[in-house]
Amino acid sequence: MKIALVTGASSGLGQKYAEYIGEIFPEIEEIWALARREIRLKALAEKITVPKIVPIECDLTKDSDIEKLRQRIRAKSPEILLLINNAGCGFHGAFEASSEEEQLRSIALNVTALTQITRMALDYMPEGARILNTSSIASFVPNAYMSVYSATKAYVTFFSRGLNEELKKSGRSVTAVCPAPMNTEFLTVGHIQGNSKTFERLPYCDVGKVARAALIKAKKRKSVYTPRAFYKFYRILVRILPDWLLVKMAKT
Ligand SMILES: NC(=O)c1ccc[n+]([C@@H]2O[C@H](COP(=O)([O-])OP(=O)(O)OC[C@H]3O[C@@H](n4cnc5c(N)ncnc54)[C@H](OP(=O)(O)O)[C@@H]3O)[C@@H](O)[C@H]2O)c1
């Protein structure tokens, strides 16, 4: 069985990935769609019939759920042709005033779970397989008032690029997609909506366009993809401007 494994498929970007996988990767027979809200995953499975969606209720921050996933993969022994590590969260606000539980949850989800799933999936990823990791423009420069989130996304981009180099010799690849703000539940879950002037001023990315283009870039084995010309230019500026200025500019 040739499968794609997609985390965070119950909303936003993850749901859009699921919608476009059939078009960009027609060889994939099943999408294993992971998230906590099973009801959303079941609704997605009714909407998308090719490839078949397999809803898997899973809290990626819970060791017991990670273990269940490991056992499921071991039992079914699928060929994982595409792994999309997309589930993520980030919380806006002064670190000192923030909830320790929320900050640790974003590290557990964005860093630990992503690393665990990549490690367990790789044993089932044949030559030619691809990994697509959802990072962020927040990975380019430390973001004051979302400092934990931007640090987790710096990990995602660095890990993706390093692993991409390691996997080349086995014909597999890793792509990090670095979107700018998108209109998804991320903004409300992360207390961003109504609290960040930066998020109000920045140009937004269209979720569907990001998902489709990121899948195409993964197919072409590009190591980093930054949607929208404005943010490609930002990525160039990051290499030119002094660090102290960038950190001031990138306050959320
Ligand atoms: N929206 C933006 O402005 C933006 C910008 C740059 C990058 N990103 C990145 O894009 C990715 C997708 O986010 P989004 O914008 O699509 O936001 P979203 O709609 O909030 O999606 C987040 C997804 O992660 C899942 N998730 C959260 N906690 C989980 C957990 N403990 N276990 C399993 N799944 C969990 C959610 O499903 P359940 O709640 O059902 O578990 C949901 O499907 C994230 O990595 C985010 O950091 C977002």
C-alpha cells in the first residue's frame, strides 16, 4: 500500500494538502490523516474519495498516541511515499506573561513530534519518497513576542535542510515550506488575531495556493520553498541586513 501520512489534516493547510495530493501524487493510494479532531477527519474522508482518506485520531504530544501510531505503521507496513509534517501551533505574547503549558506544547508538537514521526516513518520510506515539513517565515529571524514559536520553526527549517542533504544518496528528499501569515485557525488558537499589529500589516498567503505549490516543490525535491515574492525578498534581506536590525523588524 502506497500512502501519504499527513499530520494536522483536520483544518487549514493540512486539509488543503489532503485535497491536492491526488492531483500532484496520483500514485498515492491512501492518505493517513492525523489530528485530534476525528470528526473533522471523517468529514474530510467523505469529501475526498480519491485517494482514500484514513482518519487517525492522534494527539501528537502524547507518548501513548505516538506509540499507537508506531504500532499501526508496524502492523500495516505501508510504503510511505510522502510524509507531511504539518501539525503545528504557536502562541503570541510576551514570554514572561505566557502559559508555560502552551509554550511547552508548541515545542512538543512542532519539534519533538515532528522529529519522532520522521524517524519512525523513514524506515518505511523507499527510494524516491519525499518529506514535506511545514515551517514558517518565522524560521528566518528570531520573532520577539513569538520567540518560542520562531525558535521551533528555525529547528524545522534547519532539520529539514540537514536531513535533505543526508537523504540525497538514498534518492529521498525533504522540503521545508515557509509560509507567511495565512487565514487559518492558527491565528485564533495562537491568540494572534486582534493582538498583533505585525500580523495585521503583513500580506497574507492563500492556504490553497500554498498547499498546491508546496506539493509541487516537494515533487521537484526543492529544499526550501517560500511562497510569495514579498517573502522571497525578505529571505534575501535576512542574508544582507545586520542581525540586530532584523530582530527589531521581525517583532510580532
Ligand atoms: N496560519 C499561519 O499564519 C501560518 C504561517 C506560517 C506557518 N504556519 C504553520 O502551518 C501549519 C498548519 O497550521 P494552520 O495554519 O493550518 O493552522 P490550523 O488550522 O490551526 O492547523 C493546525 C493543525 O494541527 C493540528 N494539531 C494541533 N495540535 C495537535 C496535536 N497535539 N496533535 C495532533 N494534531 C494537532 C490541528 O488539528 P486538531 O486541533 O484537530 O488536533 C490542525 O489540523 C503549522 O505548522 C503552522 O505553524 C501557519
